[in-house]
Amino acid sequence: MEKSCPEHGRFKALLWRGSIPIEKWVRNKIPATIETPNTLVDQGCPFDCGLCPEHRQHTCTALIEVTQRCNLNCSFCFADANRNYDQDLSMETIKLMYQSVMNTSGDCNIQLSGGEPTLRDDLHLIIAMGHKIGFSFIQVNTNGIRMGEDEAYVKQLKEAGLNSVFLQFDGTNDEIYKKLRGKSLLAIKIKALENCQKYNIGVVLVPTVVANINDDDLANIIDFALDWAPTVKGVHLQPASYFGRIPTLPDEQKRLTLGDLMDKIEAQTEKRICKESFSPPGCENARCSFHGNYSIQGNKELIPMNQRSQCCGVEKAEEGARKAKAHVVRKWSGNDLESADHLEKNSEGQSKDDWDSILDQINCYSFSLSAMAFQDVWNLDLNRVKDCCIHVVNTEGKLIPFCMYNLTDKNGHSIYRNQ
């Protein structure tokens, strides 16, 4: 992308690189209509987020940042956590945020984030409140430290109705964690997985992928995830974006694109996972992400459940949002572990060969592999902003597209965060 500014001149940003041409990574949609916008169009995109009437997609996931405190000081941090020492949000404020999401977007998926949300001792009450208001799926975005150290806390979250954990997981060796997170963390993350397994909480592993640090560990991360199935439901890659707290300004040649990641996965897995198994998203803009859905067979073999050739014609964006929400609820929540443990036997000890066995296989041993390339100030595309389905809720109850909420200039100034 080439941009020109009267004040700052011309510059370029890398959008795509890889064996799949960018012009073929397309999924045509009929825009959705925001029926109950929270803001009016005044200055135009991206200054009227809330959502405004010009937004083109419904909310799939709403993020509520329940604290800005954190127990790490990572080199990459969207929220620039620990810089803002304001008090945690009150329960009354969180209730108003929940209600605003329900009024604007209905029963979408909720992600409780931060900072590090598990630093709140009342997180279980926040989860229970969300379910009481009417949200079916609530996920916690966490580094896993407390969930590994405090089993009773994990049990408390489960009893409150926690459906899923979005677990920061950057690699399979501690050298990666030392570089990105400042300390060895692999052992505590494994303990967090053990506790989630014990209390039947579905987990998605979420690596921040940085060139020359962990972009050669993708196959190892996937294999690790498969070893932990069905507790681990998939891997969601996030190539590093340059907003919030970052170690340096971007070197565009080292920026990782979706095309890069698809090629690296195919190469590192020796084509056990082929790039043809990945599809553009049906919910957000096609150039925001990719996803692949698989069935786990013996010896960790992944059988693709979707092919890119299926994505043709023109779809309704709102239908894509509906399917995306349903997929997350169905595929990322915890399983009935009895069903998983007894997949091959029925109550009389006989092998299953009927439809129940097929359903058990689909529900217990499905696996998702996806990536989302968030935008920063260098590669921002307003068409992608208008198609965003992941919205951060601010304390006024406005829903801000994720990339816009976190966007910072080269000096760290925000348009929306902390405003």
C-alpha cells in the first residue's frame, strides 16, 4: 500500500506476500445494516465509531477490558497494559457495557480482556453477570499465569459459566517467551492447560508471531495443540501488528502477512496441512484473516472440512456473522469429556458405528487453525475497518472496531483508547 500525506510525505506498507495472489483472496459480501447505531456520521470513518450507520458488519465478538493491570510487561502489547493505572472498572460500569452490547448487537460472543483479566478476584461474578444478561458464550483472554497457579480460581470461573480460554501461547520453548514476554512461561502455561482440562474448559492457543523469533515454530505449536485435544480446540495466529506497546517501529520486510503464514504452515508441516485448506472469512473482510476447519484422525492427522473452492458467489455479511458466532460457540467451548473418553465404546462396551459416533467425532475432535492480521497506522485500510466484526466496548457503551480502538501513531497516541 502506498500512502501520501501533505504533512508527512509518501510511504509504503507491506500488505501481502506469499504464493497465493492477493487478488485471489476474495470473498464477496452484501454489507450488513446496523439497525441500532450508537453514533451518527459526522467526521466520517474512522472518527465516528460507535457503531455508526456506515459500518458494514454486525458484532461477532465484543471485548470488554475489565482491568488495565497486568502481571507481565510484554514487548508487544495491544493495550500497553500497566501504563494506565486507573482503577478497575466497577461492576456497575461493566453491567452498562454488557447492556449496551446487547442493545446494539444482541447475543454475540463476549471476550473478557485487559490487561490481565484474571488479576480480578471478582472475575467469576463478571462472567455470571454476562450470562444473566443473556450472553451465551463468554471467553477469557489470558496469559494463563493465575490459571496455572490457582486451581481453585479456575474451578470458580467454570462454575460461573466460563466457556472458553483464549490462551497466550507464543511457542514451545522458553527462549521465545523470554524474548517476547520477558521470562520463562512454558511450564505455567502447561499447568493452566491441565487445570482447564480438569474442569472441561475449551482452550484456543494464541501465538503472537514475530519474524525471526517464533515464525519457525508454527508446526511445533500446532503439534502441541493436537497433543492436548480435545481440551485445546485450535490455534489462532496473530502476526505482530505495530500499535500499543511495540519494541521498534516496523521493518516492512520483516512484517508477516497472512500469505506468509499460510506458506510457512504448509512448509513446516511438510504439507500435512496444505494452504488449499484455508479459506477467507465469511464474517470480517477477506484480507483480515484465514481459517481452516479439520477433523482429527488417528496419529494427529487433520482432515480438512472446508475448501476454498466452496467460497464463491455473493453472501450476506450478516449471515457470515451469524455463522461465525455459532462456529465459535460450537467449536471452542468445552466438550463433554465422557463423550471424548468413550468415543469408541457405547455403554455396553460395543464399538460405535452409528450417527452418534459421527457426532461425537465432530464435536470432540474438531480442530480450527486460523490467523488474523490486525491493522496498524502504517497499513490501515478503511474498507477493512468498516467490515470489522470484533468490537471493543468503551465505558460509554460504544462499540469500536478492534484495530481502531488500539490504533496508535508512531509516538503512541490513540484515537480511541483512553480518550
